[in-house]
Amino acid sequence: MKLKIVMTGACPYPVPQGSQVFMGETACCLAGLGHDVRMVVYGYGSPYFTKAAEARESGDRHVYALEPAGEETLCLPGPERPAATGPPRPEGGGVAPQVELRVRAVPCPPRPEDQTLIRAACPPFAGKPTAAGPHWGKPLHDAALLLALRRTARSADAVCAHNYEALVAALLSGRRPVVYFAHNAMADELPYYCTDPVKARRAARLGRWFDNTFPRRATRVIVPHRRLAGYLVLRGCDPASVAVVPPPVDPLPFETTHIDTSVVLPPVLYTGNLDAYQNLPLLMGMMERVRAAKPETRLVVASAQPHQLDGAEYLATPDFNNLRRALLEDVIVAVPRVSWSGYPIKMLNAMVAGRPIVCCASSAWPITDGVNGLVVPDNDAEAFAAAVLRLMDSPRLRRELGRAARETVLRENAPDTVARQIEAVIQDAMNAL
């Protein structure tokens, strides 16, 4: 049975951040089953990830086909670190060579001619923030999103909402059923955007109010791991309405290739945004200890956000192409995050690429210590450094953990497998009305 599904996220799209990638891959895998998927998002996205196609004959000039961009990007090495190994870096900086992919470059429905991206128009003075977290212009974008969602969802069989503001918009749109994809708990994440302890405590209380109020109003809730499921049940969700479904990951861009693990000193690689909840002080503290034992160790930070982290090389990754190239080298991936409620998509990318991972216990949802990665206690820089040094000294362990990580993703996060689980939840939500 072909369903008409509207998927919405209160965010710019596409943007190289975990929530947007999660949403895009979810739309992609559902479209791959033959469902009619439309995505409703803010009125802008990253120019490196998408370019507008011709407007459709729908009377709505904000409806565009999804279409990946082919942009070149700058790869900027650190001025002091040697360029012996690790992700490719042109001499002295400059334009990194493009790598042709046989598959799509960004998460999007696989048949652009059938799927549409609907951008919610908003006045220019609202700004175009791409970073996660609060921004004064977001209420204006959320209001525009609600208007666009009301128009688009009139004939939909179901509305799938990613994250809180999109859930509120979906509930206000009046269209049922609403399937809520919970990416996190607000009580856990909101305090990270406050530097003052008093404000952080207030943010946590506000987050608990959100957690108590909105998820239970959705027809069904999909969470990426069991701890978040249990938390939302404690906050009032019906246990029968909560399903645990892991995020989908497309393995094709990371087809198995030979990786040279004879490198004497593989670099440490961090990928993703640089927001406070990523816990970068732990990353830097760990590197101090690693360099005390191995002074020439490189830290490569692959991000779409420019940074000035001391002792780190910057690899600009505003598109999937550059991220893929970084992960197809012999690197050790570090995930210092300790925020428990989310699900680091960066970790899944590293796993499907077959890279060894060191992560903290609170964010180690797909990792089993010693089986498909190494897990250390939260905020323990000594243990984190010891795990990284262990991997540096053992090419065989890097290969074994990387191979097991990829096998885990192929088994549990395959798009077809995840799509069937999501489809079942959506049909259950439709039957519940």
C-alpha cells in the first residue's frame, strides 16, 4: 500500500548536521519502499548540499526537487603539523580534488522526480541560522513552517515530525496521525546552550516541561535507543505507543575498500559540529595525554564550521564527499560526547566506513566495548587517551573493530530493514485513529 507521508523538521535543510542527516535518510528509506514522501522544512539550506531545481507546476513556488550539489571545498591544514598520513590535504591549502561517487552525495529521496522538498517562506529579517540551539528568528521560521505544513498535510496519510518544534507544528496542523521521531530529551540538551549554571538549571526545568507535555500527544513515538524510550514513558508516554527503531544508514558510499593500516601513527579524527554538547574539552584533554606519549600525533577536526582549536588541523566538510574521503583513511575516530539522550549519527558514519571508534559510555548506543569499538567512562580523559594509544599500537585491533562496526551497521541500520520498521509504526498509528 502506497502511503502519502509528510515529513517535517523545524530546521534548515539540507545542512551537514546529525538531525538533518537522520531526517533525510529516513525520508530516503521510506521513499525507497515506494511511498510518496514530501519534506517540509525551513526556507533555506546549505548551498554546498543542495541547489534549487525548477519550480513545480503546483502553484507553490517554494516546492523544489531534491538535487545534490557538486561543489568544490577548501581543505585547510594546520600550519605546524606534518602531513604524513590521514585525510588528504593539498599542499599549503587550496581546493581539494573532487571524488566521484556512484551514489547520491547527500541524503535525499532516491527519485527526485517523484519527491519534493517544500521550503517554508519567511521574511529575510528572520535570519538564516544553521547552528543548533536557540535563535531569535526561529519562532518566525516555525510559524512559516506551520503554514506550509497545513497546506501540504491536507491529503497526507501521516505526518512524521523530527524534533520538538516540528512536533508542535504537526500537532497544531490538525492532521492525524502524527508520528514523532524523538532525537533527544530537551531536559538533557537545553542546558548545554547555557554557560551560566543558574540559567542551565532553568533550561533543564523548561526542558522537562517540554518532555512532559508534547511527546505523549503524538499518535506514536519512534526513539533511537531504549534509554530515551524509558525516559519518555516516565514523562507520560504510553509504553505501547513508543517504538525503538535505530537510524538508517546508507552503506553504498562506504563500500569496502582496502585501507592501508601500516601507517606508523594514524591520526585521531573528530567529525561533526562544534556545539557545546559535543564535549570538545574532553577531546582536547585526551589529546594532551596522547601527545605526552606520542608527540607527533595529529588531531584532524572535520567540520562544516570553521574553528580555532589549538593543535588541531581543520578539514572543511560542508558536503558528504569530503566527509567520506576523511573516513576512508586509516584514522581513529574519537566521539567525546556524553549527552545521553541523542544518537550521534557521526558514529554510524564511522562504523559503516569500518573505522575504529573510541567513545564515552553515555553516547555508546551502537557500540559494544571490545567488540565493535572501545567504550570509556564519561569525561575520563586518561581512559580515553589510553584507548586511543591502544589502537595506535595495534593495526590488527583497528582492522578487527572496524570490520565488526561495519557488520553491525549492515545488520541493524540497513535502510530497507529500518524502513520496514518505520512503515509498520506508521500503519499502526493510522489504525489507532
